[in-house]
Amino acid sequence: MLKISLSLFYVFFILFGLGKKPEPMVTVTNQKAASKILKVNAPVFTADGPSELTITNFTGPDLTPSPACLAVAPTGEVYVGVDMQGSLGKNPGKGSIVKLIDKDNDGKVDQHTTFAQVDNPRGIISLGDQLFVLHTTFSKETGKASGMDLVVFEDKNNDGIADGPSKPLIQNISSPKFLQSRGTDHATNGIRMGIDGWIYIAVGDFGFHDAVDRTGKKMTMLGGGIVRVRPDGTEMEVYTHGMRNIYDVAIDPYMNIFTRGNTNDGGGWNIRFSHQIQSAEYGYPVLFKNFTDEIIPALIDLGGGSGTGALFMDDPTWPEKYNKVPMMADWGRSQLYIHRVTPTGAGFTQKEEEFIKLPQITDLDIDGSGRVYLAAWDGAGYSGNPGKGFVVRAVPKNWQYKAFPNLKKASEKELVSLLKSQSSVARLHAQQELISRSGKKAAKAAWKIAADKNQPLDVRVAGIFTYAQAAGADGVKNLTKLSSEADVREFALRALTDRKTNLKSVPTEPFIQALKDASPRVQVAAAVGLGRLGRPEVAPALLEIKVPANHNAPARGTEGPHATPNAAIIPAHVAVRALVDLNAVDASVRAIGTENSKLALWTLRYLHDPKAVDGLISAYQQAKDENLKKEILTTLSRLYQKEAPYDGSWWWSTRPDTRGPYYKPITWEASPKIEKLLKDEWQKADENGKQFFADLNARHRMGIDEFGGEEKVATTEEVKIDLEKIRNQKGQIGKTSIEDVMLAMAKIKGDPIKGKALFAQQGCIACHSLSKSEPMKGPFMGQIGSIMNRDQIAESILKPNASISQGFASVLVNTKSGQSIMGFVSEETADKIVMRNIAGQVFTVKTSEIASRKELETSMMPAGLANSLSYEEFASLITFLAQQKK
């Protein structure tokens, strides 16, 4: 699909339906023309939701082909990001933002304009006269992708067309090399604003190198996560790290953030629904399998799919059972889900429910009157399709339109009233309008709400964050006072340290006291705040946070619980992140051997500082307890290497090396000192003791040959299969048009038992696994039925070159010795790639020996592999595959 990794399909292709050529889009170029009602054809659409909702067509492909994202103004104007190159396209000039207006509020578009031309729009926020857009940029000189930018357009005359060129807020927030070679599939994705006034950005695991904000601040991130920035493009910072390929974020009124990540292209880690905690590490790909004691795990592993747009529903017009829940779109499953989240400790548990079915849903948003708009890709293929894609409107039964006020004309009193609304849309937009006016008046009004104990908690939280933004550093005294009140302590602490530009007069003591609060959520807010304050003297207080008993590394050779909620670990995890931010070497070393030793050693794993190494060695030499000595050696072993600096020139691919703890490990200045101690102790050890060092060598991949322990896993070759012979046999399928085959398949059920036998007989096993216990080869078929229906599976077999799945394209590698190898990459590390050709032969190539590497435009799967089959046999094969939903 578009920006998400359509790789998620685990297959080479998807249905690329071609519709009739649409009529040209009408562009309204002036206000007079904008008042003219334009007729829009009403195409057929498919949507299925609960009986409490009314879902109607809003636009079709004549206005919104291939809709990648959308946003809705509080007053109801809909902005749709049209992307005619999806995730595979690499040419400029194929994207736009279309503005749609339902002037009489009857659920039908009356006016539309092309608001702006942008390539690969991936996220939109409407805020007053401003439209924030995240999109791919292209070089005018070369015509190639040059990065991704977060920009803002203005439309002050409200004619539906941007007043001029956009203003960049963040530039280069995705690495151009992979945009050029792969498209925008694992790049930077959706954007959403929280009640704290930050824009939150979902970053895919392309990561970025030297992104720059408006102050000139540069930042690099290896891998994915969430980045945030102020609406003026300043104060850019990482919020969370270690996600694979998230598309969007859902933000609740209390600043809890939820994501639904993308699947791992057959590697077996699937869609994960996560609660994103500020400063936390989620571990993909180097920690989340073998070092799960160091990460915040996901709330659930959902199997195959493809997470896309997200929204936290918080609107009083919606039925209670569909309100105050995160709603998460899944493009691969053509489904909008509700996750019913239940607070537990500092985290949540969840229960997923199917909600609205929409073919390849991409995004959703809500306006101030309760209208939800949802975009559907609808089979538009990986590269977009002018005849596919639509937008629907969903409202509760008996919903009555109530106009959202014009905020520009609203009085301060009216804005304050809206800030107390039970609609999160109303609160956010009233807040931002209020802040844009007189700071002192806004601060005074917001403080009255924040301090009013009679207000609902969500309203008070809106008041707190509005006050923090309006008052700035002048608000520290009042917020500090508010932090003494139990009901809002968590939010007052967050607001006090939310802006690093306002920290100078923030006192430390409320945060230290809050570390011992009865509420784990308050403890977490305090730990995050102390890390942001940057005062090393608070380290001893952070080190007192207890590490729970379930903090254990997974046993060797086992995959840790990376998708099992573990609220107990959150306070300690966040405390470690704060201690790392403080570079708390001295305090951590002093705590070794005390009751705070476990948290101290956990912290020291990440402090690549010669002082840390010297302190650990000294503590080891003084230690008497054998278990403590082993823990110190384990920490030193972890510090032996560190991650190589990231320069944006490489990416770990869709099937990265997950061994950890580093992806590209390198030694550093203290490595020789660590190596000497480890070797000295190894020489003294008996046979059992030497095994300890062998295990460390394997776990941390130190590469110290004397220790041994590193396993050499040979990749087995499959039985060679003559695919050419199979494809040249002509049965009913080979003698019939694809259209007639598809019509026949609709009438023939097929026998899945026979289909399983045919899976082997037709050579599918050469390139596809059905079980995670088998070696991963090409696209994993053990879950194909959860992300493709029977028709899509059939068509993808019959037309393998229609669109090649990201992550499973054929790759041609030329080596420096003159060898050429074509296949798909089944394993990749920083040092080597493992490839399988169509016959199942395995090739291992060192990266240092690769002269060139190129993804091919055609599928490695030959067309015609079903040619020899009868209708009944082909129906049996696709029925068997459709049942694979592990």
C-alpha cells in the first residue's frame, strides 16, 4: 500500500483493479467560483458497520483517487491526501491535497478545490488558517526523492487554495536513499496534535539522518518511533524509539498515545498494538526478541495485517460504547478496529473489536459536530490508481448537525466555554485559538479551568496544558502548586517539564517526592520530568525505584515476551531512560552492590563512558558476592561494543538481524580494557566458568574467539523443483482467460485438504513457508488468509507481476568477483545477506563483497504456475491458502 509497508502482504502482489478513466478534477480558483455547487458522481462503495451508525458515500475516485490520508477541520471541511504513486512510485507530480466542502451538511460534497500539489502526502492536520502536511520532496534537478518534510500551508482568504508555497517546519525527516530505491513504504507517516500543543509524527523504520527544525537543530534517528515538534517548527525531539513501521498515532485527552504498528514481512512479529510512553524504548529490531527485559512490550500481537490511520474517539454525540476508545485502521484487513483499553498500573491492557469494515482503509478523522470521515484505498494497488479509492461519512443514527462556531469570531468567553466541552476536537481548537490571542488573558482563563476542582478531569487537563502553553516560564509557580493535588499531579508534573525552553525555574523537589507516589503513573511522570530537567544530583532518587521481579532476560534461544503487557516494568524502565539522559555514571557506579544495584547496572549498560568502565572494573575487583560479580561482568560485556554512528546510507531491510544488542556493533576506546579483564577472568575459570563467558560472547556478539559460544547456523536448501516444467503444463486454468477463471472461482468452493497437497505439488514450498517453525523464505503464507481474501489470493497467483510486495521483490546482486545472483533476501545483517533463488538454492554474500545490488521490476514468481490445474484444483489451492490465519 501507500506509505505503509505493503510488504505486509507476504506475497508478491495485490489486486490492481483498473477502473474507467475518471473525469478531470474541477479546481475552484476564486471565491466566486467556490460558491458554485459542483456535481459529483456517487460511485458504489462498500462499508459495513454497526447498526447504531449511518455510513454514506462522500466522494469517489473522481475526486479522491488513491486517498492516503485525510484530516477534517472542526467546521467540517475535509482535506484528503491523494497519492497516485502509493508506496512504490518514485516519480514526482502525482500527489495533491483536495479540499471538500459539504455546504448544506447533507452528507454530499458540494464544493471541492485542489488545495495544494504535494507528493506522497502522508499526514495532514487542519488548524485555523493553517494546514500542516507531511510529504515526500523531490529534487528539481534530478527528479528523484530528496527526503520528507513537515510543512505548513496557509489559506487566509479561505478560498480553498493555499495562499502560496508552504513553509518547512522540519526538513529531511526520512532518508532519501530509501525513498529513491523503495518508495515511501517504511518512511515517515501520520501526524496528529495533542492537547499539549505538540505535533506528534509517526516515523517508520527508515528513520532519518540530520533532520533539521526551524532553529537549525539537527537530529538523527536509527529506526522508527515517534518524534514531536512545536507548531512553529521548533523544539524537535524524540518521544519514543524502537518501533517498526507505525503509520499514525491516537492521542487521548490525558496524553496517552496508542499505535498499531505494521507487520514484519514474514519474520513473524506481526501487527503490534502499543501504548507509547514518553522516553521509552520499544526495541525493534535489536532488543525486542532477545532483550525483552530492556523494552516496553506491546499490549498484544495481532497477527498479520497493516496498521494505518488512528483516532482516539472522544465526542459526546457518539454512542457511549463507541466513545472514549482508540480506533485503529488496518489496511491489510480492510477493517477499522476499536481497542478497549483498561488502565493497569502505569500501563494498559486491551481488548480488540471489529468496528467498521472498509476496503483497504487508510485514515479517519472527526469534526466538531461529530462527523467521522474515513478514506478507503479500495484496491488502488501499490502505485495508485485513478479509478480506485473513496471517502465515506459515518454518523450516529438520529445524529443532528450542529454548526461548530467560527473560532476567529468567537469571544474569549465562548472559547473558554468550548475549552470545557466534552468534545476533544472542540477543546483542542478552542485552546489553540485562545493561545494565539493575548497570552496573559489566555493564561488567566486557562488557569481558572485548571484549578477548578468541580470540572471533569479531561477538562482540567485541557486547562493545565493550555495554561502551560500560554503562560510559559511564568506558569511554573502555579503549576508547582497544582502538583500537590493528587487528582492532577501527573499532569501538572508533565506540564512543568513539557518544554525544555522553560525549565530554568522548575523546582526539583516535587518530582523527587512524586517518585514515591502511590500512583505508578505519577511515578512515571516524575521520572520523565527529572530526565528532562537534566540535573545529575537527582540520580540517587531515581536509583531508588525498584526493579520488579519479572525483570528477566529471556533464556538463550527463546523469543522474549515482546507483546505481553507488563505495567510493572514501566516505572523502572523510564527511570533508567532518565538516568541515561542525565549520564548518571557516578551515582550508578556508587549504587553497585547496594539495594539499588539492579537498576544501576541496568543503566550502566547504555553508558559508554570510560568512567563507567573504570567504575565497573573497580566494583568487580572489590565484590565478594559471586552473583554480583557475574552481573558486573555481564554489564561490561554489554559495554564492550556500541552501535556505530548512523549516517543514513543504509537500512536494515524488511527482515533485519534481530540478534542484538546492536545492529552494527563497533568497538570503542574502552573496549581493550574490558577485553583484558574478561580474558583474565576467563583464563582463571574452570570448565563451568568458561561456559559463562561463552554465553556472554554469544549473547552480546563480542566476537572474542577464545570464548567460543557463537552459533553458526547453516541455512538449509530446499528440494529443487522444476517450476518451468510446472508452468508449461496446460490444464483448464492455462487455457482460460483470467476473467473467466475468477468467475468460476466464485462458484467453486474447493477442498482445502487437496489444496494443501497442491501447495507442495505446484512448487509453492520452494519459496513460501506455512509455519513459523520452518525457515523463513519468501512471503510467509501462514497468515495470508488474515490479510487477503480468496479473490485477492487467486488474482495474485494468476498475475504475479501486477504489483510486487515490498520486501519480497527479486534482487540482483553482482559481487566484486564477478558472480551474479538473483533471488529474494531471506536474511540480512550488517555483515552479510542470505539469498534464495527460485529453486530454493541458498547463497550467502558478505556485504563487503557486493559490487551492486538492485531490486528488479518483475516478480521472481513465474506466471503460469497454476496453468496445469483444473478449476476444482485451483479452487482447492486458494481455499487452503485463505484458511491460513495463524
